[in-house]
Amino acid sequence: MDFSVCGFGSEFVKQALSRGGKVIAKLGFDFPCLIHFTEDEVRIHSEESEGWNDVQDFWNSVSLIIFRGGWTLKHLYSDALALFSELRETGLKSMTGKEREDFKKQTQWVVRPDLNSSK
């Protein structure tokens, strides 16, 4: 398991425990689950994890070119660079203000020729 992308932490544990309580009931045990979450906790968890599946879907869609850790094979470097260049342009077109400036700085490596020579 690649922990750099799995989101392992207290929210992961809460989600696992929440599912465990439902499984106990389905198995027919006649004792209540000792773990409970308020409706507010469940709502907050749902809101905070909303984009997680989208991120995973993205990495799955590019997995033939770029590994989840951001690495690529040498013969695929130009394809990976083209993909990130396109993503950068799309992002810059859709963002404004500080968000756009931060994104522009964070992705400037895509357009820097000194960093993009695949020697």
C-alpha cells in the first residue's frame, strides 16, 4: 500500500470503525456497537472526503504514464510533461487571484526548459 496517497489517519480509522459497526449488526449479533458517530461527524467526514475519489480516479487514469508518486519512466517523460503542461494551462485558465498565482508558482517547473531536458 502506498501510504503517500491513501489518506491514512484518524479519518480513515473513523470510517473503518463506522463500517465495522454496520457489519456487526448485519452479522446478527444482539449487542449494540460501542462506537457511535453523530450525524454532524458523519456529515463533516463526507464533506472533507468528497474529492478523494476524484483524485484517485485521476491517478488511475494517468497510471500508464505517471506513477502515483509522480514518477515516470524515461521513455514516457515527454508524454508526462505534455500531460502536466495541458493540466497547468487548464488550471491557469480556470483560476483567479491568489489561487492562480500560487498554482502558477507551484507548476512553473513544467515550462522551465532547464528542468525539462531528458538527458
